[in-house]
Amino acid sequence: MNTMHAVRGHRRGGPEQLTYEVAPRPVPGGGEVLVAVRSASITLGELDWDATWTDRLDGSGNPRVPVIPSKEVSGAVAEAGPGVTDWAVGDEVYGLIPFTRDGAAAEFTAVPAAVLAAKPPRLDHDHAAALPLAGLTAWQGLVRHGGLRPGSRVLVHGGSGGVGSLAVQIAVALGASVIATATAEGADFVRALGADLVVDYRLQRFEDHVRDVDLVLDTVGGDTQERSWQVLRPGGVLVSIVAPPDPSKEGGVFFVVEPDRAGLEELSRLVAEGRLVPRVDRVVPLERAAEAYVALEERHRRGKIVIEVS
């Protein structure tokens, strides 16, 4: 069989450009595996990324159409390409697909073997697909860029969001004391994740309630990011996934999440220990993927929107 069903965009744009259709089935190259996709997860703003439509992260490269969206995958190895020895047909895997490659909104996707990890046995494919991008963003922001250690005081902005809710759980699991900002509607949810204090950002200024934190994880940007400098202790770190912090201030870091098997394995360990639970807001069949991207704009979602392929 050399064809499959997939969702593809033939010209740059939003969900209106996505079509469910028959497409060529990819062939894994050297160092790649062909994954039979069970579930895929999608991300707000994904269809606006330059990397979704070109072969360079900054959009300066060649156009890449038609494209298959969705960068988070959970499934089973269907075929191993030349040189692959760490995966065998039938192995259940999950991972974050490099942004400049076709994604997982299809029955099959070819993925570099090195970026995949074994699917956590405690998770079904829907929940496993909900973990890679937000989970690796939280992990890399807290640990790799933020230097989180046991006993750290951490402020997580947007604690009920996709990245924020995982960041709260990860920081708590690693022994940190966590403060988070959220709405009043999300406060109980965030406290249940382990936050010691939740500040309603619509009614309170977090800087009136927070002092001397070691690490701020900024998922909001703008004025929230700028005001965050006031709550950092000397030598503290402000890590943003939204925009580069003020370069005139020390301790600011901006990063873009990267595929990372070692990070996935750490997330899987926390899942196995019962200390990390990815949240799924809803599951949508592959043929309705365009509707799923529209639904990403809805407020007050609790978790990821997942596309069920098989």
C-alpha cells in the first residue's frame, strides 16, 4: 500500500486550507521510522508558524507544500528505515516531530528514530500524544534553561494552560515550591496540580503577593513578562517561551522547544510514578481535523485537543 489518508494544506493559511484526502504514504529514509499514527495532538498557532510551511524555522527557506500538520504523535512503528536498530516493528512510541517536517495528521508519518521514546505504558495513545510539545517545553524551560533544583521557588504564569499545567506538576515533582497565576475559574484546578499559591491575575497583581523566586516561567509575555523582573531574587532566571526578555537585564532566557528523547524519557518516568498527568480536552477524528484547529481558539480549554487517527 503506497497511499494513506491525511489532512493536508496546499497553500499557506488557517484551518480553511486543510483538506482530508488521499496522499502518498511516506517511505522512511536512513535513520527514520515509519510510525502508524494512533493519535496526534495540535497546538494553538501551529498553522501560523513559518516552520509549518517552509524548510527553515525562521521561514527563510523553501516553501513546503502540501504540508501535513500536527507535531505530536503517538503510535506504533510500522517500518524501520536503513540504519535503525533501536526500534522494531510494533514498538509503541511517542514524540515531538521536528517542526520543518510533515506532521502526524495522517495514517502514517516518517520520523527520525532518535527523537522518539517508548510510549508510557500508563497512558493511552490520546493522552500520550498530548504530552510531547507542552511537556518538553515545560521540562526544557524549567530544568535545562531555568536550572530548577529541589527547594527552588518557581512562579509559573498561566498555570492552567497546556504548558503551565504540566510545568506546575513537573516543578512540584522535582521538589520545587510553586506559585502560579490563573483565573479564578482555574484556581482549584491549579491547586490540585500541587501549586502552593494561585494568584487570580484578573483581580490581583502577582507582584503584590510574590517575592524572591528563583525562577519565572513565562507563558504569557507582554506586560506580565516585564513585571516579572520585580519578583526575582538576585541571580534568579526568567525563562520565556513567548518573546525574548529585556536584554538589558541579567537572567533572561528565550527558547524554542526542541525534539528530545532524553526529555521524553524523563516525562515518562514522572508519568510512571503517577506525578505527571497530561490533560485532554477533547478527541476529534482525523477527517474533522480542520474543526479541531478552529476549536483551538476557544477559551477555557482544559488540556490538549487530540486527533484520533486509528
